Amino acid sequence: MARTTTSLRTEGRKGDKTAQYAALAAVLVFVLVTWGIVFTNNPASLGWFAYHPILQSSAIACFTYGILTLQPTSQPATKAAGLKRHQIAMFGVGIPCILAGTAFMIYNKSLHSAPHFTTWHGTFGIIAVIWLVAQALIGGASVWFGGAALGGGMKAKAVWKYHRLSGYIVFSLTLFTAYLAGTWSTWVTHHSDFLVRLVGYTIAPLAILFATYTRIR
């Protein structure tokens, strides 16, 4: 009896692994800086606001991993495995985190009768959140049950291509929103050193963006 063996080809180009590690290291720095600022400034006194930066930074970490895990996949087996990890990171963890973080911020402002969306960070933030939810729903619809919700077959595949492009754009917007929060928001600038903010909210997001973009196929 003949034995059929299925081997997976090596995927990726030279430098892809380095870029992957760079993106993961950068997002780790971003998360550690964010959590460090919160937890070294009496988080109990911050009320519901304390959950906002913690959850939003966690969401960005999930989004980063979710993108990296699909880069680069070109074979059926690796695509399927990557898609499963992608959906867990994005839909299972990232989206719930960013929605909860946004809800806590809105609730905290409401408690203090503070106006909403008065800064570029707030404005871009709510745009990014709405976009991300739509992104996740459309992405899911394009692959679940063979993309039946979008007509299946080539119609669903065509939507997936636009979903992918849209994902990179909204990911960039999300990182820019984080940059605005970490570099310009009153609370962060009053409770952290300039060098910490420079590394955590300018250098780290740029490194994440550059590393993920260099892996695009």
C-alpha cells in the first residue's frame, strides 16, 4: 500500500521572523508601559477609568498577535490554523476587551458629568472601535459557513480581500489613537516621564506598525 505524505512548505521570506519578534517585543513594551503607569499611580483612586488603558492596551496586543498569526500563510493547513488563532485573538479576546474598555471610559465620564469625545484621542478612538466591530463582523461573515451570509464562494472571497485591507488601515488608526493618548492626554503626561512616553507611545507603536507591514504579502 502506498503511503501518502503531506509536507508543509516553509513559508515566509528572510526577515519575517525578525519582524515578528520585533512586533511582539514592541507590543509587550507598549502594554508594560501602559500597565506600569496605571499601577504606579494608585489605580484604586482612578475609579472606572483605570480599566480603560489596561483593556485597550490588551486589545491592541491581541490585534497585533491576530495579524501576525496570519502572516504569511499560503497553504490550506497553515491558513486554517492561522485563521482559527486569528479569530480567537480578534473576536474572542480583542474585541470584547476594547468594547469593555470603551464602555468603562464612557461610564466614568458620565459619572462625573464630563463631556464625551472632546479630544482627537476620543474622537479617533470611537471611530476605531466602531470600525473594529464592523471589521470583525464582516470578516466573520466572509468565512463562517463558507461565507454564506455574503453569498458564498467568490463573492465571500472578494469581501475577504477588502476586509484584509480595511484591517490594516483600522489597525494603523488604533495605534495612532494609542499614540495620541500616551503622548498628549492630560492624565498620562502628568503621571509619567517623557522618556517613558516616548518609548511606550511613539517608538513602540511605530515599531509594531513597521514590523507588521513588512510581513504583508
